Amino acid sequence: MGIRGFGATEAEAFEQAALAMTAVVTDIEAVVAREVITIECESPDHELLFADWLNSLIYEMSTRKMLFRRFSVRLEGARLHAQAWGERVDPVRHHPAVEIKGATYTELRVAREREQWVAQTVVDV
Amino acid sequence: MDLTLFTRRSEFEWEIPMQGAMRVPAVIYASEALMREMDSKVHEQAVNVAKLPGIVKASYAMPDAHWGYGFPIGGVAAFDPDEGGVVSAGGVGFDISCGVRCLRTGLTRPDIMRDQNLLAEALYTRIPAGMGSTGLIHLNADEMDAMLTGGAKWAVDGGWGVPEDLERVEEHGQMLGAKPANVSEHAKKRQRDEMGTLGSGNHYLEVQEVTTLFDERIARIFGLKQGDVVVMIHCGSRGLGHQIGTDFLKRMAVAAGQYGITLPDRELACAPIHSDLGKEYLGAMRAAINCALANRQILTHLVRKVFADILPSAQLSLLYDVSHNTCKVEEHRVNGGSRKLYVHRKGATRAFGPGHPDVPEALREAGQPVLIGGSMGTGSYVLAGTAESEALAFSSACHGAGRAMSRHQALRTWKGRQVVDELAARGILIRSPSMRGVAEEAPNAYKDVTAVVDAAAAAGLARKVARVEPLVCIKG
């Protein structure tokens, strides 16, 4: 399933793509921002960093059994610092359609297009 | 797909001749109709695989091939370690050792129909399925390492099965060469509470009826009769395999340059088999294979308990367990000689022919059972490996129907409840924690599995033995 985030900044495009990833699993309106977690990652280039960001979220979704709906990303060179707000998955309320296995490098792209940034890839479900 | 890009070698064999950086040709086995419908990305991806170092004979794609990640889904490629051959994390995929297991029940359709609803409810209640579900088994660090080394054998030793099961699992239920130390703590943590869970997406557990026999002799050897009830389980190595795929995809993508490998697509991330990283991945991937084998073994135990409570006359015995996302070391005949090759099958099933020593003795004269999962509510197939499949595609066959429509499009086309009701009217009970998931997996979102299987059989990759149709489907 392809996901794509747009933003005025690269960080915002990363945040929007993370929101799109939650939408792959459930209706984002059904997710409440109750708890916050912190994510840090580092990669040799910003496309791999974007995949790392998504994979870090996938890891947190899997081990904490959580879904996220609000994100705050800060990019500093090769590093990403982020916070994600969400809640524990509730099968009755969220009806999760799939669990995400990983963010692939298929169609992976982080670029500035005219006035906005785009960050996209395909996630394996 | 544009068929002018191919040289048609026979009715079911389409070749992309060597060009540019290709080291070998690419070959797709399919009917003309399947070729016309096939995603054009399969051509591009099969060509990219043909450019990888050490590839032997050809880059193959099965009749159910579709656009994958780096490798096409339905891709088969073998590499020679002594010719610079590589092992590719992308070529195995995220769901390492995802596969299908088939259990015979000793029951026939009339035996279960009175309790069909009860059976559906009990399986749904007692088999953990869907995102966020956890199993009943929680492993500490030592138990995790023992599971990653022991596979289905570890599960049987722990009481989740009987020793006779192991004979009917590839690698006798235990993949040798697994190195739990090569598996990251992240991967182990993802798996800690996921043993004995089905997962989600296209993973399922079905109670099925044998509706057609195509080969009575082989069906007899496999212990299948018309009207028999069987159980098929489709799932893989859960969070552990997904994390290993993620970890090594990145490491191999970053390291490719230092090994002098030019990747036509980053998703083809690979490392020489003889390199430290290649060896490290192989040890971790084999641990993930054991995780998948243990997981399907535990699910088997849970299914047996449900049947024992509801239909105590049932005797659930394993027909076979196949994995369709792997890289395995196998001996193959190439140009008249025997070579030890690293065979990647991504969405493709091993299909050893009659007499192969790795096929269980009781099944050997028939060839290896090849279990093909169809879409929810249509049908699945039991095939048998052929002798000619060795020369055609390193003894490989298709693995399923393959999607014809995106999840997004399926969701716009159907409602989950409508799919459940329509299938119930046809006598098929669906149970799932997610109606949206059901809509995304609607039967018509997939290609016609019969067309895929017919093409595999006509190409000589495998022989048709039986068709089975669902009575109950538990969807993750």
C-alpha cells in the first residue's frame, strides 16, 4: 500500500506520511491522542531516514500495540527527533484492517516539488 | 503487459532475452491471458533480478506474479556463492517463511455441517487473529533462542503437537543453521507475545472441503478423498520476521557499495553469500524460518483443541507444511552438473518432484505437496511437485492467486458486512475482527486462482491433485 505525505517543510511531509500510515490500518478519527512516545533515528540519507522513521513507528505500533494520530518531527542533518501521540489499539473501536509489516524502499522518495515537500513509500501489509 | 517484450518459448513460457546489464535471461511461466493481465512491473523487476551477481540460469516468475518489492512476488532466483552470488533480504521479503499448512481431519462435510457455526465461533474465539492480538505463550530470552533454533521441533517438544507432525514439515520442522544471536533485540521483542497468532492482511485459517480430485493416485498417497474436510493455515514469522527483514534491508542497502554491488533498485538490497553480512543475514533468516514453523505448529495445536471439544471424532494429521518466502540451499542440476545454490523464492513454493530425498518417505513417490491458497471464499488447491520443475525453475511453483485490485479499490467496491453475508448465503462462514479487512480481502479483489493453477500445471511446474473450497474462514 502506497503512502504519501505533503508539507510546507520536509518534517511536515514526514508527519503527514505517518498519518497516512495510520489510515492504512484504521479510521484516523477513531484514534485518540492519549499517550506520547519519543522516537529518534539516524540514516545516511533522508530517504533512508524517512523509511527509518516509519519503521520506528511500526516497531512501536507492534510492541506497544498502539495506533498513533498526531506527530511532531524535527530533522537535524542525518538525525530525526520525533514525538507521536496515540493510544492502545482497541479491536472493537478501531477494527484494524491490517498490521503493517514494514516500510519498503519501493517508490521511496523524499523531495521538494515546486512549493511543497513530498515523502512517500510503499508499506508492506 | 506488452507481450512484444517477450520471446514466446512455448505456450506457457515467456522469455526476456539478455540485454543491458542482465547476466541471465528472465522467464515468466503463464498463459497468454495471465500475461496480458500481469502488472508491467513484473517485467521490470524480473529484469532487475537478472542483473544481480552470481545469478544462475535465469530470473523466473510464476503464473501468479505481481509487482513486489524489488523481486516480483512470485519470483524465483538461484545464486552460486562461488561465482559471487548474493543473498537478498529483499528477495526473501518481510514475512520470512510465510507459508501454508494443511491438516486432514478424518471427517467429511456431513460430519461438520451441523456444528459449522459452533466451529466457526470457537476457532474465532480461540485463535488469536488481527492487529494487536497476543498469544497465550510469552517467551523469555532463553525460550526465544530455543524457539529460534528449534522451530516446529521446539513446539512439539513443548507439547504443541506430536512427533509425527515433524516429518510433514519442510526441513523436518527445524531449519538448521539458525543463529538467534544474529537476530536483533527489536525483532525478539516484537515476537515476545506473538507466538501462536495468525496475524492479519491476507493471513487466514480455513476449514475446507475437498470438492474435486484431479489425480486419484496422488490424492490417495496424500490421504485425500472427495468430500473430506481439511484445515489450511496461512501465516508466517510474525513480528520477528518483519523486523529481521527491516533490519537487514537497510544494512544491505547501505553496504552494497562497499561490496561493489550496483543495485538497480534499493529494494534489491543484498550481500555476497560469502560476506560477513550475508552470513549474518542467513543465520537470522533461518531463525525466522524456525519462528514461522513454530508458529504454525502452535496454531495447529490450538486447532486440534477446538476440534477435540466440538468434533471429538476428528483426528487432525498433518498433510504438509510449505513456506513460500525463503532462501534455501539446494542441490540442482545445471548444465549437466550438480551445484549447491541459494534459491530465493518470494511468493513461490518449493515443488520437489517424485523421488526427491527431501520429500517425506510416505509421500515420495507422489512428489512434494504444494499448497496453494486462494482468496477468501473461492477455493484453494493441493498440487504435487513434478520431475520437470527442476529444469524449469529449480523445482518451484506458484503460491496463490495474487491480488488483482488494490486494497483501496476493494474498499471502495465492497462493504465487509456485504461480503460476509454473501458468502454466508453460499454456506461459507467468515469470522474476522475487522469488517474493513474483509472488504479489502474480498474474493474478487484477487485473480482467479484456477487460472493460475492451470497455468502452473500446463507449464509443468506442478501437477493438480485436489481443489478445496472453504466452509469456515477465520481472517486476521
